[in-house]
Amino acid sequence: MSEVMDYAKAGVDIHKGDAFVERIKALVPTTHNDQVLQGIGGFAALYQVSDDRIIASSTDGVGTKLKLAQQMNKHHGVGIDLVAMCVNDLLCVGAKPLFFLDYMAFGKLDTRVSEELIAGMVDGCRQSGMALIGGETAEMPGMYQGDEYDVAGFSVGDVHPKDMFNESNIEEGDVLIGIASSGFHSNGYSLLRKLVKDGETELIHQLLVPTKIYVNLVNSIRKNAPQAILAMAHITGGGIHNIPRISEKFDYVLNGWPSLNNTAPVIKTIVDRTNLSNEELYKTFNMGVGLVLLVKKSFAGMIKDHLKTQDEKFWEIGYVKKGTGQINTPK
């Protein structure tokens, strides 16, 4: 495709979204009490209910990936996506997932589609060890046209204070390990849809591969080496710029990001169709890495050995050094 297409031209203004978050940061805290430990800006919100128990919560949607699901009339996978986008955020504050709620809105309710969506959510909840405990379905003629629908998810977990990640434990030289994504997951689809033709059925099916759920993997690492993981970053909208959300007291040196030839094939296929700079690519897509673990340098070898026993695709992608939250774009 000859046209240079980026996220802004596809209709998504990341900078305006960031500015919105900054504007509401002064407003939202007026509702907080002393039990709110973390709100806007973290991967999940944290609320302390007792001395030994903190509740974590997150909410998300699937974005315009839904348009492809509706186009192909395949909805189970985006039900999994909905759970994954929420539960992977819970992991990044050290929480154990507990339960999930959904919201579905249709122009006209189609029971087959809604049942397929719920079946996907059930699949995602089973992968996450969560109970699908409730939800809401709305029929809104005039708001959504034809077969259009939208979904939102809400996940809740808990964490003991001793199991929370603490940036004070991070030291220079600690290692960043990237865990493979299953594809583009659920971000960048306003742009991705511009890069695919309606007749490219097989490619669209690859774009509909669900977001990978990392719960079992993270649980197995923390069970075998409870102190090894210092922090995590879920690579969603914003790409690599999710990583500095770990801490602004360090810089993040990315010197081992995988070649696209080693990632899910759909990523290279699509990236080859763009004329985007590396900077644009890495702030729009996950580029093959869905979750980043920051691990103690002394545990890095053990963690990599464990990942191999789990047949998990991973890469040592870099390290941290004292700084101000800066990150370099991989070359």
C-alpha cells in the first residue's frame, strides 16, 4: 500500500488521550479516601480494605477489533480478548484474579452472538481462574447500527501487601524479559483495519487470534521463585511506553527486542505494509511482546530456564538503570 498510514490518520489521537488523562488526574482524586492506594496511571486500581488485604480492579474493552469480529461473524475470540485485557493488567500489580463482570450493548440483541461472546468470556475466565460473576446486556436501537455491538469488562482481584510489587526493590542492572504475544492482541486495530483488504480472509483470521492470558505462567514463576519478579508491564496501547509505568526512577534500555521473523507471523506481514518509523511502530503495536517481566538480575537465569520448561517463547530484551523513566526505541 503506497499511502503512509499512521494511528492518527486512522482516527486515533494518542496524544489527545494522554492529555485527557492528565486533565482528569486533578478531578478524580477528589473522590478518594485514605484507602485508595493507586488510581489513574497504574495498570490496575488498588483499594485497601484491611491491614492484610488490598483489592485490585481493572476495566477495559476490545476496541475496533470488534469490527473485524463482526465482519467475519466470529465472536468467541473477542470474548477471550475482553477478559485478557483486564486480567493481564491485574497481574501487573501482583494481584490474584477473583472475578469478572461484563457489559454488552447491541443495536438489536442477537442471542447467538451474545451466547458466543459469553462462551469466549467463560473460556477466558477459566484460563484466568476467575468467576464470571455478573454482567449487564443492553439493547440500544439507534445507538448501534445493524449487527454492531460493543463490550466492556471489569475484573477484580486481591493481593496481600507483602505480595505487591515495590519499586524500592529494583536495582540497576535488573533484567527485562519479554514474553511473546499471540499477535497484535487488542490494540492498534483502527490502523490495522486500514491495512487489510476485505477479501483477505486468512489474514483477518490471524488478526482475530485472541489476546494471550498470562495468569498461569506468572503464577508458576511466582510459586517457584516468589521474590524473582520485581514488576511487570502489560504491553497494550502505547506499546513499549507501557514499560516505564513500572517506575519513573529508572531508565529502560531495550537492546534485545526480537526480530519480527521470530514473532507471530501476522506481525511481520502487517508491519511490512506500513511505512511507519520504528518510533511509531513501537508506540502503536506490541511488536511481538505481550508482557514484560522485570526480574532480579540474580534470578534471570532461573526464570529463563523455567520459561523454557513451560515451552514459553521469550527474550531478554534489556535492563534498567537509574534515570527518569526514559526508554529507547529498539532499532
